[in-house]
Amino acid sequence: LSVACLWQIAAIFFHSGSLLCFLLSMGGANEGYAFITIAYFISGVSSMFAVFAPAGLGVREGVLVYFLVERYDVELAVIVSIIVRAIGIATEVGLGALWLVIFRYRIRTRGRGDPLGISRQQ
């Protein structure tokens, strides 16, 4: 569990940095890495608690726009929040497809009994 938490924290900082770079490339002012990180983190957590929305759809974007409009144009904030969601969806679909290819390859090479190699005895 602790390793998964560390990876999640690292991902938050990585995504915040890429979000800041994207805002700067779109003509936004440098409003600070800490502000972007906090806004991204709060929007992600709020989307997890939104049980009425599947995968927090619309909640993460709304909260991110709420924070970003304090320092950026509304149009830029909306575009950035939509692109962040699109990148997230593309990443999940890509990783899922990669896992499917790996899993099918292992089934072909190891058989259906234990394609992941979990129950292998040494």
C-alpha cells in the first residue's frame, strides 16, 4: 500500500508540472507550481468523492476550472480542464490495451492455467 501511495503522489506532481507547462504554452502566466499542484490535487480528490458522477465526470473539470479562473482566463481554464480529462482517458485506454496484449500473449505462451505466473512454485 505504501508503494502505491508513493507512486500516486509522484503522479500528482508529474501531472501538475505538465499542467503548468501546458498553461504556459497556451499563453498563461506563471502562477506557480504550488498553486497548480494544489488545484489539481483538490480537483482529483473531489472527483473521487462525487459518487453521483461516474469517474467524477464533470466534477474534476468543474473544480479545476473554479481554481484556475482565479489566475487565468475562463476560456483557457476550460480548455485545459477538458484536455486534462482527455489525456487521462487516453492514458487509461492505452494502458488497458497494453495490459490486454500482454495478458493474451502470456495466455498463448503459458496456457490458461496461470497466465500471470502467480502460483508458480520455486
